Amino acid sequence: MHVNNDKLDTKVMLEVLTPQTQKIIDDFLKHYKPISHRAYISAISNLFYVLGKDDASKLDIEDFKKVQEYFRNKERYGSQDKYCESFFKYIYAYNIIKNPKGFEKIWIKSNLINHFERLLNSVPEKVEYKPSLTIEQIYEIEELMNLEHEDNLEMLKMAFCWYMLFHTDCGVNELKSTDATKYNNNILKTNNGEYYVPEKFAPLLNHLKESKYPGFNVNGIITKLGKLVEIEGLIPQIIKNSRNENILKCSQCGNMYTNTIDNWQAVNKRIICINCADKLKKTLT
């Protein structure tokens, strides 16, 4: 069959194959990483198009030879002949071909089976994405931490550590290595820099400055927070990971901000940080 269409619609081509053959192709692709599936599907769809067939079980050694010759004479197809060869090896190895005569002269079936089993075991299973903290959990913590806790130092400690870990770039070890004696006029100094601290934490930090132990028992404080909001196994690094998952880079200035709506605006249908948005609006008007 002569191919006069260089850009075959692979999806359409696969849909015209028998349901059994489509299932065979799906099983074959499980042996390869998803990033390569498109190339394999393209080669296999071309294979059936060239042969004018729609059933993998009806392929034979002569079909294999035709496909190999066709693709090797078409330099623009690159490695498609190799992809097709892998598919023929698969349907031969697993007794899908009804007329396997001739293949035994070029391949050893047991070796092919071992080959495909090794491939299958080397392809990692798709891991379902799970955020460090869900949006619901973040919302619950934020609601609790935003309440007034003037007379409750323990709650203020939780809110302070949550603020430093989730709302600033302060690292876990960085927070552990500093203390309230480094705090003055809403600024907390650490080994890595300085951080603005909201006024509501001033009573706590000023109190700790005068105490015998001005440091922050970060692990213990976050463990208490976890129990309070019923998040099992909550540790400081989980909060830090969650911050990283909920932070975006502005394509205009390159600065990073959390993904809350008050940090971003749309300008000409593009999302940028609110600071850049204000500047751009002035230049566009």
C-alpha cells in the first residue's frame, strides 16, 4: 500500500484497528516510559497503514520484512523501523501472531520474553501527586493562626513558627539556630539574613528575649500544632515543602510569591505579581 500522507493522524489510525489490537498496543506500551509512547504509537500506526491491515494477530514474517524495507528506505522516519521491530518482537514472543513461521529463524522467543519482563520491571509506576499539605489543611491552620492570641504564649509560638516557615524564606535549621535576642523593631535576624515579623508577635518575642530560654523549640512547637489541627506527623519540613508547592515565580520580575490572589493580577491575559502589574498598567495607559 502506497502512503501519500506524510502526517498521518495517529489517533485516527489506531481507532480503526480492532479492539483486541488496540488492547495489545496498550499492553506493549507499558514496557516503555510514557515520554516515548508518542514515538511508538506513531511507528505502529504507520506500520498498519503501510500494510493495510487492522489486526496484530494477522501479521506475519512477510509483513515484518515489508515494514522494515519501507521504513529503512524513508530516512525521514528515523528510528521508526526499530520501534516497529520491537512491536513485532512483542507480538511474536507472546504468541499473538497466528502464523509465526519464519520468526523463529531470527529471534529466540524465551530471550524476547526475558527482555520484555526486564523492561516492564524497569518502568516506574506513575506516582500520584500528593501535596505536603492540602489546601483544606492550609486553610484550617491559617484560620486558627490568624486569631488573636495575645494572652496565650503557646498559641503565639505556633503562629510565629507557622509564619516563619510558611510565609517567609526562612529555613527550618535557620529558624532553629536563631532566638528572640536577635529580634528588634519587627525584624528578626538569623545567620542567613533578616525577616520582617508582624507586630502581633512582638509581645511573644519581647517576652522570650527576657526569658532564660529565648530560642524556639521548632520541632516541639510544630508537633503541638499538628495535634491541635489533627494532622498526624506534622513536622517543620512538611510546612516548608508546602510553602514551596504554593509559591510562584513572576515572569516579569522573577520574584517569588505565594499563590494567594492578593499577590497576583492579570494584565493582557497574563498573570504577573501585583507590583509588576501596577507598573505595567501605568505604562500601558
